[in-house]
Amino acid sequence: MIVSTTPTLEGHKIEAYYGIVVGEAVMGANVFKDLFASIRDIVGGRSGSYEEELTTARKLAFTELEHEARSMGANAVVGIDLDYQVIGDKGSMLMVSISGTAVKTTPL
């Protein structure tokens, strides 16, 4: 599966457009991650636990997006847009949403 933020793929011709596909993942942060992230805010540095959560959520969302595209008969998704949001009471959850257009391509 080819995934791209661009509307076209160099070296490929788009034969068919199947429609918009979306992948979403919502991850909850726990109290310990919040505590250590707060300490990082004070002393500086990177928050490894939050970075891991972001990576996991992004990978899950991409997997969902690609699965939806394959189920439509697509072999690529173009025009991908990634969006990150904090949701829930007190911003306790992270949502990653990825959308794009499922297409069928052939090499030129």
C-alpha cells in the first residue's frame, strides 16, 4: 500500500478514485505518565512515555486507514492529512485522525 500526502504519485497513474478513508486512534494517558510529563515540563527535556503513545496511536490509525482502503480495492491512499487532538475531561486522551483518498494506481 502506497500512502502519500501528495495528491498524485510520481511514476504512477491513478486509474480509479474510491473515496475518502479514515483511520482513527484514541489513546488514554495514565496518571504516572501525566506526573512524569509534568516534571519534564518543569525541568525540560523530552517525554518518552508521551512520544511512545503518539507513535502507537499514529501506527494504529495508519493501519486502520490502509485496511479500509484495501477493503475498497485500493492499492494507494493519496492526499493524506494527519491531525492530533487532545480530548476528554482535563485533556486526558489523545486522538490521532488520518484521512485521505483511496485510489487504484498503475505504474507508468
